[in-house]
Amino acid sequence: MVLEKIGQPLVMRTRPTPLPGPGQIAIAVEACAVCRTDLHVVDGELADVSVPRVPGHQIVGTVRALGAGVTAFGPGERVGVPWLGWTCGTCTYCRSERENLCRSARFTGHHLDGGFADACVADARYAFRIPAGYTPAEAAPLPCGALIGYRALRLAGGGARVGLYGFGSAGHMIAQVARHQGREVFAFTRAGDARGQAFARACGATWAGSSDERPPVELDAAIIFAPVGELVPRALAAVAPGGVVVCAGIHMSDIPAFPYRLLWEERELRSVANLTRRDAEELLALAPAVGLRPTVTPYALADANAALADLRAGRFAGSAVLVTS
């Protein structure tokens, strides 16, 4: 499914099966989860999107061929491919375990063709073995939704009470991780979204309500997954002195002006940018121990536009996944 023009629906095209170059693996795609970042790519809200482009950066599949120099994987192994698809390996960021900030980084489904297809290639350095016990559809949200959620939770600190603004793919998975760590989760959804609030409680949330409500207690941290800038001052108002607010999306509408008193008392506002290989290794090792189980709604590859539309409208709980096998 190809993005041929920014802002227009994806188009089904037949292309030659891609071959791996040096350092790459060729993958038979089994499933690819759909992310809000895919909407940002399609809508032109991210810079440097060249078309035609195959979106999709939550890829799960099996290795079908190895490029020159690849020894980390063998044919038939199940792997996952995330958003961060390539880095230079030599800049200050790459050499200080901050490869997620590499200025030359290239991203899957953005600069590189992604997983809305039945085959793709990926840099072997940025592919990861999928833990046993997951179907391809269940595993597909792990390489982004769970990973970004995990990085955001880690950057939010060790507080006991965590608010999640936006309870979609990332929110419902990282709530399970937070509960496993002994934390309380407070979920914020769109106003009137009774179904979403019930889903949050089913995922272990202590409290669930509208994003324009104040939680019943002060929070130690809040993570904003929804791309809505006006949630920033609301989250700051909800956290206790010394609390942290983490903006976890790659794109967000403008943050409105807010009084300094919301930031005062050593509250901290920070963002998450992409992910590192360390994040992936830690999360994928943790997932089976947590019993992390994504809730998924499957779509056929040809129905990618419907999946994107349903994501935009919030018509499903958890994660949408394109299934090719």
C-alpha cells in the first residue's frame, strides 16, 4: 500500500520483491501495526516525506534472505522492525548511547519503505528477535507502541501514580507494564468516551476519566500520547510538585500559553524522541515477564485506508494491525 501523494489515500501497487543490500535483511512481512505516526506521514505533518513511500514501522515477519555481512540472524527467524531504521553510528549522539537523536537518522515508513506490504528490507542492526508466545498480529504493536511507551515511562521517573493522556495503542500496553511495576495508572480519554474508559479500567487503571477532568489525587508523572498541545497545561496542573510530564508523540499541535505557576515547584516538561536499541532490548525481554498482551483489531493489507480512518476516529480499542499472512 503506497503513499503516492501527500494527503491522499494509499494505493495498492505491485512491486518487485526487495533484495537485501549489505548489512540488510529481507523480510517476509506477516503483520504491521498501524500507528498515529502513520497518519502524520500520510497527512504531511512530518517533514521530508518523499513519495512514493510505503508507510508502516511496526513490522513483524520472518527473515527470508541475508545481505552481505549479516550474521546476527538466520533465515526463518521472526523479527520486529521499529521506527528507527538507520543511524550513522559515528556522530556524538550515536557514540554516547543517544542514537535516537542522530541528525542523520532515517526512519522506517518515513525515509525508508516500511511494512504496509508483504515484503520489505531492513538494516539488520535495527531488527530484533520477537519473544516466543506472540502471534504476528499480537507482536506487531511491540516495536513502536510498546517501545515508545516504555521509553516514556522510563523518562517519567519512578513515581507511583502515573497519568496516561490518550489510551490507545501505547497507553494500553504501557499501563500493563506500569501495573506490573506496582504503580497506579490514571487514564484520560476523549470527553464522553465511556468505552475507552471502561477499556482502561479493564487494563488495570485505578481511575479513568475525561482529559478535561482532574484526577482524584495528584500524580507523580503524566505521559501525553495524544497529539494535542492543550493537554500539556492540563497535565502540568495534575502533577504534584517535582512531577514530570512527558510528551511522547513525534508530532503535537501547538502548546497554548500557560501561567508559570503550573511549571513552578520543580515540575519538569520533556519530550521523547524516537527510541534506542537499548529500549527495544529491554522492552522485548520484559514483555513476557509482564505478560504483556496487546489488544489488536486485524485488517487485511488492502484495507489499510480503513484502518487509518478508524484510527483517526478512535473506532477501536488497542492497536490496529494489517495482517498479510
